[in-house]
Amino acid sequence: MSDCETAANRKYAFSAGLALWILILGLAIRLVFAPVFTYPFDIEHWGVILQNTESGNGLFGLTGYFYTPAWGYILGFEDLIINLLPGMTYGERFTNLLEIEGMVFPYQTATTTTPVFNFAMKLPLILVDVLVGYLIYRLVMSECGDERKAAIGFGLWFLCPIVIYMSSVQAQFDCISALLTLLCVLLVRRNLFFLAGVIFTIAALIKFFPAFCIFLLCVYVAKATPGRLSWKNLLLSVSGAVLTALVIFLPQILDGTVINAFSFVFGRTSEYDLMLMLRTYPFIAVTLVILVVLAIFAWRMDDVRRK
């Protein structure tokens, strides 16, 4: 074996070991945090939603669900599994803490969820974190063929404090949309445009942030076929997106509760939320402008490369 081959083997062995240690450390942190550390307001609502659906009232029959139906369907699937666990209780409401719910900060709750329920709700999110990290690893490998860089990319995601907090403490499901957005990119790379549209719609309806990528993704899809513009590719993607949205909202269309699916945008009208929106929306507008400019730049740069 040559010195070059030996050095290369060492590099890959180090990189594989690095990724493994990142995985072990990231999982250890998450598994310690998940049962005992939580943000009660959000995870209490997941329990409320499960109880509402179990009572036969659906997602919007009773107050408590403020998202599009996609996350509710995922919760319904998780509920089927959680109900198989013996002795599962969601939590307990402490009457002597009810006063905190009337404080100026509105997101306080007198309900404390059980460690078992916390862990049951967060474990799927932790597994999604792993899958997102794996896709990042594979994407970096496919672009540069360097396992060390791929391991670093995996680590930047899997050891990010915000990522760990969202899945293992707050029990928020942003990682699911991140996973589906990455899958959308992979599907476009494999010329599976209809499926890419399907996956993108699900990602954006779980959490809206993937929608900010729509301009760049449209350019990517339209120019995915080398040497020519392919509006057929874009049409396939849009068709998949529209069809998926209709399927997801079909129950709400039939029972007339579609507007309820957007209550997290229109229904939170307290003074606190109004001030928050006034501070947030300018940043959203600036972000959209930047993304449009980037999409135009990507379009023109691609044309330059073709010449």
C-alpha cells in the first residue's frame, strides 16, 4: 500500500470516527434533556390536541389546534403509538398555579406534562434530527467526496444548540420541515419533479419557513435539465404541490373549517402578538426581497455558464 493510500485511509477513518462521536454526543444530550426539560406551553397543547381528537372532535372541533392540518395528522399517528404504552398519562394541572396564566407574558401554563409523555413526544423529533444530519452528510459527500467535510456538516446541524433545544426541550417540529425540504432537493436532483412538489408542499404546510425557498427552488427546477429551460419540470412540480394541498385540506374543505387551519396567522390578535408581528413582518419582507434577488441572480448566472 502506498503512502498516499495510507494517508487517505487514515483521513476517512478519522472522518467516520468523527461522525460517530458527533452522533453519540448529540444523542446523549438529547436523551438527557428530553424527559425532564421542556417548554410546557407547547407540549401541553400537543396533549390537548391528542385529547381533542380522541374525543371525536377532530383537529378544529375544539379550541387548541392552531396549525395547518399536516402537523395534526402526524400527531394523530403518534397518538396511535402512544396509546399502546401502558399507563400513559399526559400531565397534571395544578390549580395553585393558575394565576401565572393571567400574567403579562401569555405563554405560561399551570399544566406540567409527565416525563414519559415528554419523551414519547420528543423521541420522533430526535430521530428526525438524525435523518436530517444523515442527509446533510450524504449531500456534502456527493458534492465534494470528503468524509471529513461531510462529518463537519453533520456536526454543524446535530450539535447546534438551537436544533437540540427545538426538538429535545421545546418539542417543536421544525426539523420535520427541514427533513422534507432536503428530500425535495434530492428529488429534484434525481429529476423526480412531481414528487418534489408533493414533498415541498407537505414541508411548507408543517412549518411555513420552507416557503421562503420557493423562488430559488423554482429556478432550480426550471433549469434542472442541462442545456435548456424545462417548464414541463416546473409544471410537474406545481401539479404535485397543488394536488397535495387539496388532499391535505380535503377534510377541512368538506366540513368548512379551512379558515381555522390558518388561525396561527389570523387568529392570534392579542396586543402582545400584534406588537410581535409589527416587529417581525419587516424582517420577513426584507428576507423575501433578498431571496427574490438571489433567485434572479441564480437565473442569470446559470445563463452565463451556458454561454
